[in-house]
Amino acid sequence: MATIGFIGLGNMGGPMAANLVRAGHTVKGCDLQAALLEAAAKNGVTVVATAADAARDSDIVITMLPAGKFVTSVYREQIVGAARKGALLIDSSTIDMDSAREAHRLAGEKGLLSLDAPVSGGVGGAAAGTLTFMVGGTEAAFALGKPILEAMGRQRTSVFGKHTISFRSKIIFFKDSGTQLILKRKTSIFLRIQG
């Protein structure tokens, strides 16, 4: 079982962290809102004061934050400096591709593996552990992250190889709900052309 730092314990992150605890992982959680920390603690998450504390000595660090500026800021100011060499950083926030690229760059500069892994499934899927992850990153990073992602999502998890390619997948996936079933099958072909 892994030690996981989880930053962002809101409507999505809180249930995701709880499912990791249920799967047997040790989870250190951080959030700016006291009520969210209290709820996480009731679900077995070890509450820590800062994102750096969550990242320190963790095998995996997951961020689930509301905007790209928060992801890049916490990576730059706290996570990459505290995480041990070889740790895997997974960002499951739905953010802009420039911010995702910057997060990957910051991780790589410090010798850290990274995945962008935005989700679909909403709050209900987060609570039920049935999220779908659209994953961008290297095969090595995906191999480390796959068991962690599977503890939070029972739906198909896809790896597209190139950093940030998962965000293109999510854009396509949600562009027209009437054609979702077709797009699920065609997305990987499109991404190979675009990537």
C-alpha cells in the first residue's frame, strides 16, 4: 500500500481521498477549509497543515484543485520542493493545458514523475468510486499510478502517452453528449492525429 498526499478535499477530492483510505492506503490530506479537513479526518484521512507536509515522504501526490493557477502555484511553492525524488505527482483537476504543461515541467525539473488525469463522473462518481480518468503521461508514470487511480474509479482508465493529451480527450468527450458513445471509441484516433 502507498502513502499518498492529497491536496484539495472538496466535493470531488474529499470522496476520492476517502476511497483511497478504504482501499488500504495511508492518505495525508490538506485543504484551506477547516470543515473539509474535519470531514476528511472522519473518513480516515490524516490531516496535515500544508501541501508540503502532504507531499513530504509520500509515494504519490494528488491534486484536485479548482483552477490551473492554484495547481501551478502549489507545485512551484510547496510540492516539488518537498516531494522525494521518484515520487509520482497526479493532477486530477480540470484545468487549462498551459497550466498542465507547466505542472509537468516543474515536476520533471525535480526528477518527479507526473500524470495529468482529469475525471468524468461528477460528485456521485467520486463518492461511489466509479470515476473515469483520462490520463496523459509516460508509460512508466502510468504504471505507478494505475493502481491508485483504480481505487477511485471503476470505469475505463485510458493512457494517451503525451502530457496534457488527456485534456483534449475530455474536451472531445463532453463537447456533445448526444455523441458520447461514438466519441469514446474515436477519441484515441483523433488524439494520435493531434499529438
